[in-house]
Amino acid sequence: MQKEQHSTYFAIDNTDVADLHALCARTTRLEAYPLAVDVVENITIYDGKQIQGIIGDEGQEATLKAEWAYCLKEGPGVFIVKGAYPDLSVIERCSAAFQEIVAEERASSQGKGDHFGQNERIWNSLQKVCLHDPELFIAYYGNPILGLASEAWLGPYYRITAQMNNVKPGNAAQSAHRDYHLGFQSPETISQYPAHAQVMSQYLTLQGAIAHCDMPVEKGPTMLLPYSQHYAPGYLAFRQAEFTAYFVEHKVQIPFAKGDMVFFNPALFHAGGSNSTATDRVANLVQISSAFGRTMETISNLMMIKAVYPILQRRKAENTASVRLIRDTIAAVADGYSFPTNLDSDPPIGGNAPETEQQMMWRALQEDWPLAALLESLNTYETRRQA
């Protein structure tokens, strides 16, 4: 019975860094990736000019997307496109827009910084650049390489989000981590997801970055652990000391040039490097999400909460409702997930994930809020989540 439980759910005490090593001790062979031009540190490298040359040829585009999907799923989990922007003035104009937006946010005290330190970060740089300079937005996000990479992993329907990150000189490296979705949750929360859901989550997001400056290794380009996305319980494991040490010993870094793109499976162990130079390291971090993470029907959580809260409050006071009944009812009427949100106005509280509607409703019941107070709090919550 215990064995069956472990086959359904991952447990921290069942993780073993030797299993990760067995998966990562592979060699990427160039012949497996016919459209790549090189393999460096086990990472496939593509030439942006060559990729731009096949745009419009549906057969070649399909071949490329199949190759990239294989790389992200079965291969090293990461690929780099060198010279993805043939016109570097687009990158330079966007960098200038970033500086203007940072200055505006600093003046208004809106900028919240980076959740991994005190670097400069523009949350939702996608929308902010679009409103700041729509012509620039079209030139920048209309890059077909970004579209092909997104389609390769997620299919034809996806949503892009982005955050500009400026790592200041002297800033320390990040710790090894995996990314959204489960990379933003606590180990306690992650352990509640069955094994198949943890593995499946990597297929809902594509991570990427666009270099806005030249990034020699001294500047701290992203540290990567090829093939680590294959380690199934990795979302539970990456915070453990032995896995962190393994990452530090075996990670690789490849210098980037301005206009390069990197894309990787969100389950890949990775971390931003330390910037030991005297100049900033600027990148636009793109996070592309599957269209599949949505319900079939639209519902009004607020209307349902308004209807059931007084009943739950009364039954709790009368001791005629179990804790399980209350929790399950809350799960049916309130949103239990922190995202999407506006991270400028709805920052994480004590971690990487802001409070949810469900958590707020549970807190209201424990503290015996009147309905009017809960509704006011929920309205404020909804307002601060809007972009």
C-alpha cells in the first residue's frame, strides 16, 4: 500500500540526487538536431539568420517546430537562437523604453523590484511597452522566432507575459529553481499535487529570455542544467541542499549577445548568475502560457460567495458544519489560485504567490468578518489584480 502511495504522489524523502545525475549525464549530439548549427555545453544552438530564412515555408516551419519540441521535451530542455533580432535597433529602442518606464515607476513609487533581490524589474513589461510605444511593440513582439518557439511547445493558441530584469553590478546569483507554475509554490503545496500533475505542469508554460546587452559569463547569464527537466520530482527537490549543490557543480553558462533568445522547459533547473562586471545585465524574461488552463464556463465567484458565506458563517457558529464541508464549499465558490494577477499592486505575501480568494474567505470565517467586510475586501482584491 505504501508503494502505491509513492507511485501516485512524490515525497521529499524519496528524492535522490543520484537519479538526477543519471538523467543529466547525457550528451547532446548535433546530428539529432539537423537545423541546429552547434552544440555548446550540451545546449543546442540555432542561427537566427538561418531561421528567418525559412519563415513562410510551412513545411520547414513544421520541421523546425518539431525539432524544438523534441529538444524541450526529450532533449536537453533548452535551446538558444543567436542573432534572433536581425535589426538590433529594435532591442536598443526597447531598452530605452524600459529605462523610461523604470524612471516613471520609480518616480511614482510603483516599481516593486525583483523577487530574487534588489534588481530593477518591470512587471508586465509586455503591456507597459505596448502602451508606451505600440509601433515598437509590433516590431519587438512580432518577431517570428518568438512565435515559432511558442507554437512548438504550446500549439497555436497561447498568451505571452514578460518581465524586464536588470541585474545590477555586484548582485549575487539566484539559487537553483524551477519556474511557473509549481516553482512558485511551497513544498507543502507542491506535495499535495499528484505525480502526474507535477509532470504535466511543464507542458503549460514556455520560459524564455531576450538579451538586451552582451552577456559574457562574468555578467551572469542564466545558469542551466541540461536534461534536469526529466527528473520527475524536481519541483519538490530543487530547494534541498544536495540538489542545490549538484546544480552549482554541474550547471553551465553560455555567453549571450544582444539580440539572442533562449527558450527552456520550465522544469529545467536554472538560475540567474552573479553580475561581477561594472555594468547592468538587462534581459526581457518571456513567459508564454498555454490556452488550456481555463474553465469551460465563466462564473461569478463574487455572487456565489455572497450567497453562501452567511450560511457557512452561521453553521460554523452553530457547529453544524465540519471543517471539510467548509473547505470544500469554499473551493467550489472561490478562486484558489494566485495567478494571473498584477504583481505591481498584488505582490507575493511571504513567498512567491499572493493570497487567493479561498484563503481570504477562510480567514474571514475564522475571524468572523461580517459579509460586508468580506465583500469590500474581495472588491479591493479584484481591483488590485487588474493590469
